[in-house]
Amino acid sequence: MSEVRAPASGAEWAAYYALRWRVLRAPWNQPRGSEKDDLEGDAVHLMIGDADGRVLAVGRLHRLDDDSGQIRYMAVEPDCRGQGLGTRLLRELERAAADSGMLRTELHAREGCVPFYEKAGYRVIESSHLLFGKIQHFRMEKVLGG
């Protein structure tokens, strides 16, 4: 298993965004492009790949304000779940946030992912949006270093 790092080549960026789309958008018949937003250029992007160059897990961090950041677009290949990839990726995104002077991170977790984030030290703040009219999200936060 390779290290957690930013996509480096055009092919890695393509695979990075393809995984985000396949896991987070395609199951709800969302078009290509819906896996991106206006903050892509100002964000920290991390991935985990295997020795064959297959991208297995992805995630992104962007700054919300002077003290906080938001983690978004966390996705792990379905056949690779339960191997600790999401946990490794989340820790590195949190480290990047702390290294950038952020004191806390927040995210909007799909209902089924809330236990994963709670195990990682996040707490539910409130019920959030209903994505695609079907997927309940919860706003969660974590104080870094705490």
C-alpha cells in the first residue's frame, strides 16, 4: 500500500476524480462534473493508491475561515473498505489542517458514515442537508489536537 499523498500526474488526477464520481455521485445518477466544486484549486487533495497505480481512497480539505477547515469528498473503493484506508486518509487531512493553523475541522457526513467519524473523534452538531432528496447528512466537527 502506498503512502497518503496528493495526486501528481494527469492520470492520477483523472483517477482521483473518477473515484469521487463513482462512489459519491454515480449511484444517484449524477452527471460527471458533479464530483467537483469551485474550491478545487484552493484545497488540499490527498489519495491512497496501490502498487499498480489504482487509486483506492480520496479526500479533500479546504479552509472555511482562519481557524477551521472542511473535509469533503471522502471516498474509498467499495472493495477496499474496512482496511483502514479512510482512517489513514482522514488523519492526514487533519494533520494538513493542523499544519495550516486550523484549530478544528468539520464535515457533513452521510448518515451511514456517522459512526466512522464518531470513532475518529468527531461529534454531531446538527442534522444537515438531504443530498439528492435521499441521503441525510449530519454536520460534525472535531477540535484538532483535542
